[in-house]
Amino acid sequence: MSTQQALDGRVAIVTGASRGIGAATARALSSAGAAVVLAARDADALHALAAEIEATRHERLRVVAGDALDRATIDVVLPGHTAVLSALGATTRARTTIYSRGTANLCRSMTAAGVRRLVCLSFGALDSGAGTPAAQRLVTRLIIRPPHRHAYADMRRMEDELAADDRVDWTVVRAPMLTNGPHTGAYRFTHDGDRPLDRPTQISRADLADFVLGHLDDHALFRRRVSLSY
Ligand SMILES: NC(=O)c1ccc[n+]([C@@H]2O[C@H](COP(=O)([O-])OP(=O)(O)OC[C@H]3O[C@@H](n4cnc5c(N)ncnc54)[C@H](OP(=O)(O)O)[C@@H]3O)[C@@H](O)[C@H]2O)c1
């Protein structure tokens, strides 16, 4: 069965859809036949994306502008949805709760609406468990993490809270550096329990979206943290 057939009739909500990986995934979901709700705060960016998708693909789109830290934003659209993709991201390097509180709001709203499937994004730089090569651990600790320490701390909270939540079939996708490169479909991934990826480099937003679509119904990745990279 093609991805197009698999997603026809599905309804997905993408939070953080105004740009970046959220917008890339919304394009890919729409292209694969799903009806998509685009959510973020920047209404103009959401309407521009909706117009772009409608011009080239299909019309089953809805825009919901609002703050993910306000649970009411999501409550109004969730009934009837089959999956949620959260690409929420901190917009400054200051302390943030967008990952933990934003995701907790999503989980509460999903549970109330009977929606179970959630895919959300996190950082590959959180991968430094046993088995990670020493040089990779050092680069991550000394160079990659410090400027983004507040975002990492809140992503860690988000991941810990998800791990304790059995109401949602979540998958956390830990991404390395994201690029605007083309879709290739050629990348590696592992999940917790496997040996960590050796020397993760980067991945395009188009390939990350490809991964999300391809694994929306992959039960083997429910309640798993996945790392992927070229
Ligand atoms: N960029 C990278 O290299 C990289 C690498 C690994 C992981 N990641 C992670 O991947 C995710 C997406 O990355 P990206 O580069 O696509 O991020 P991005 O371009 O900064 O997009 C973040 C999205 O979150 C939305 N958002 C932020 N605060 C919000 C709020 N309070 N309410 C509703 N929406 C809110 C933004 O929309 P509005 O501002 O319109 O609300 C935007 O659509 C993030 O979790 C990021 O931390 C990024």
C-alpha cells in the first residue's frame, strides 16, 4: 500500500506548522492525501502555507492560529483527528517551557478527544548514552549543547513526562542538524534500546517528514525515542 493510500481519509494536526519541519511535514502529509490542520501563532505564515499547498495539491486544510501554551487552542480542533505531529520549537535561547508544557497540553487535549498517536520532535544532541563514541559525546557536551541548554533542559522534561504517560502512543524523533536539502529517502535510524547512531550528521526537513509519514502507524516505534541521520 502506498503512503498516499495509507493516509487518504486520515486527519492530522501539525503544531509548529508555520515554518521549518512543521511546514515540511504538513506539505508531505497533504501530498500523501491526509486532511491537515495547520497550527501555530503566526496566522499570516499559516495562511501563506495553506495557499501554497492548496495551489499545488488538495484543499482539505484548516488553519488554527493560537498559542500552544494555551490548551484551548488545540481543544477546539482535536475531536476526529487520528494523529498529531508536534514540531513546536523554542524561538529564542532563553528559558522555555514550550516543549514540556506545549506537549503536556497536547497530551491532555488528545486524551480528552480520544486521539492516541503523537509524533514529536526533539534533539539528537540528547543522545549520549552508553555506546555513544567518546569523541561524539565530547563534541555534544562542549560545543553543541551549551548555547541551547535551556531548550535541551525542557526537551528532557518533555521526554521524561511522555515516558510516564501511557495515554498516548508517542514517538519522539531526535533529529540532528536540520537542512533544507532535498528528499532522498536514504537515512539511518535507531531507537532507544538499539546501539546509538554512530556520528550523526544532519538530515533534511524533507527526509524527516518522509520518516514521520512512513512510521505514523509503526507500532514498533510507539513509546520509543528514535534517532535518525544520514
Ligand atoms: N533546526 C534544527 O537544526 C533542529 C535540529 C534538531 C531538532 N530541532 C527541533 O525540531 C523542532 C522544529 O525545528 P524547526 O527548525 O522546524 O523549528 P522552527 O522553524 O523554529 O519552528 C518552530 C515552530 O514552533 C512554533 N511555535 C513556537 N512557539 C509556539 C507557541 N507558543 N505556540 C504555538 N506554536 C509555537 C513556531 O510557530 P509560531 O512562531 O508561528 O508560533 C514554529 O512554527 C524543534 O523542536 C526544534 O527544537 C531543530
